[in-house]
Amino acid sequence: MAETENVNKDPTNEAEPKAKEKKKSKTAIELEKVKSELEAKNDLLLRTAAEFDNFKKRTERERLTVAEFAKANIIKELLPILDNIDRAEMLEDKSGEDYIKGIEMIVKLFLGLGEKLGIAELAKVGDGFDPNCHEAVMHIEDENFGENVVAEVLQKGYKIGDTIIRPAMVKVAN
């Protein structure tokens, strides 16, 4: 009877569970491998995002520091001029020659500071009108000037490099 039991058993049936086990273990190994790769990529993504966030915060701090430093340097340059204005204000005789001389010196200091900082005036009488850097507030007819020419500067305009600080208010002829 032992022989009949062995005969009824199909040898392929015994191999089938082993093959399934092998497939399962192969699939499980591949799944584990994919999971670990996914975790590694996720970790890398999180680290990169954190680094980028830190970079943004650091550059913003640096930008603010540079801006503050630039402001401090400009104010430092203005302080001697403000000191001279205070001295002129303390004079009792504000109509005398010394007072006028002091005001002229203050103007020279301002002009020197503007030159040092690279500030340039935008409009002079006789210049062509440019709506990008001039603001026309009046229009006159005058034979002494050509077409669209600055006839009078009512308020000076200034620029640094290509950046307009303030447009000039001008009277335009013809």
C-alpha cells in the first residue's frame, strides 16, 4: 500500500509549491529592494528640500545684511554734511558772507558725495526731452529752442547707472 501512495503522488505537484515559494521569495526580495530604493530617494528628496530651504533663508539674510551695510555707508557719508548744516543753523548772522560761504561748502560736499556714489543729473536746459527720465509738467512755445527740448529744469532728476532715482521735472519747448 505504500507503493500505491507513492504512485498517487504526482512528482510535479511536489515541485509546484517549491516553485511558488521561489517565486514568492524572488518577488519579496525585489519588493524589498524597490522599497529600500524608494526610501533612499525619498530621503534624498527631503534632504534636498531642506538644503534648498536653508539656502533661501541664508541668501535672504545676506541680502538684508548687504542692504543694511550699504545704507550705513551712505549715512556715514552724509554725517559730515549734516554737521555742517547744524553749524550753519547755529550762526546768529544768517545773512552774512560766512553763512553764504558755509552753504556753498555744504552744496559742494553734497555734489562730491553724489559724484563719489555715481549719481548723475538727468536734465539740463537744451537737452532733448526723454519721457523715460523727464517728467514734463509744462509746455511752452519758444523760437529759441528746437522741437521737444528741455526749456527749463524745475526740479533736478538723478540716476545711478541705468537706475532712475527720481525723474527730472521739466518745462518742454515746442
